Amino acid sequence: MILADQVEDKAVEIMLKFQPVASDLRMVKTFTRISYDLARLGRYALDIAYVNKRFNEIRGCDEWIREYVKGLGQKFTSMVELSLASIKAKSLKSVREASDLEREVDELYKSSLDKITKYTSESKVIVSDALIVRYLERIADPWSEKMRNSLRP
């Protein structure tokens, strides 16, 4: 959060000193939002670690739950990598792929909730999985939107 605040301060300084044109201003705004979202990501990761520890870790969950969590984590990591690479290259090439991954994360989340209610009976496992999967789904949401907004002409 401290680094996110520093990025925001630097962005304001850039705007005041250099008065960037619209495309540059959009990039400054994008980097500020990415900084905030990375801080938010860290907070969600902390929440996931807390839930995992509080409910005696995900190892006690059914195999399919561990696979869902692993799959969501991998998809999210791919989304972040695609997003950052697209912004760095100033290319819309990966935006569609990141958007597709976001939809897949949303579907995995919904599917996981359906499965939890059908097949899992231990309440700690249900709560733990629902929270972890929800945090991963929430983490994934802003990335494709950020790419679209930052790379608009």
C-alpha cells in the first residue's frame, strides 16, 4: 500500500510538472490504477493465506477443490502476465485472451460454488473454498478492463 501511494504521488507530480497529453495521461492513470490493484492483490493474497491457515489449510479439501483453486490461480497469473506485457508493448493483442481468461475464471467460480453445495459436507471446507475461490475471482476482474482502458486510441 505504501508503494501504491508513492506511485499515486509520482503520477500527480507528473501531471502537474509535465501536463501530459491525453494518451500520456491515460497511461499515467493506468499505471496508478495498476499500482493500486497490485496492492489490492496483495491484500487478497493475505486474506487467502489467513483463510487457509484459519481452516487448517486446503490440504484437507477434496481433490477437485484443490484443482479448482490451482486452476484459478494459474489463470489469474496468466491474466496478469498478459495484461502487463500488453501494456508494456502498447498492444491490444492480448486483451481478448485476457478477457477470455477472465470469463473462464468467472465460470470456474460459479461451477465451484455449485459443486461445493452438492458434494462437500464439512462446513470448514465449504467456507474455506468459497472464500479462497471468491478472492481469486475478485483478483482477476480488473485486469482485462485495465488493458482495454489503457490501450484505447
